[in-house]
Amino acid sequence: MTMIDTNIPRPDPAWDYYQTWRSLHEIKARIDEALEFMNDIESSTLQADEAIRSLLNPASNRLILIVAELSDNDEPPDES
């Protein structure tokens, strides 16, 4: 797991969205890695495509789970 960029302020871990925030930053780091890798490649190859997929697939799967979790929580909390 990659460390979160130290230039990004870290919210309080007790914050309701902390885990989601952290996961999204980790996903963003994988996307940034894939973009950097692509910048260094002159031509598309099967090996390069596989390397890009190996960076992005876990990030994509995690993002889908996060979106689904947020969708499952569409109802406002009961404040009674």
C-alpha cells in the first residue's frame, strides 16, 4: 500500500468519511502510477497494456465497491 501524499491534509480519523477519503486517495495513487507509466511508453504493447491493467483493475474494483457502499446509504440518517 502506498503512503498518502504528505502534501494533502489528513482529516481526523473519527470523521465519518475518513475511510472512504483514504481509499479514494489510494485509488488516485494507482491512477497516477498508471498515468506516469503511460507517459514513459512510446508505443502500445500487450505487455504495457497488461501492466496498466494490473495497476488499474484493483483500483477500479475498489472504486466500484465504494460507489456501491455510498449508494446503499442514500437514505438520510434517522435523527430521532
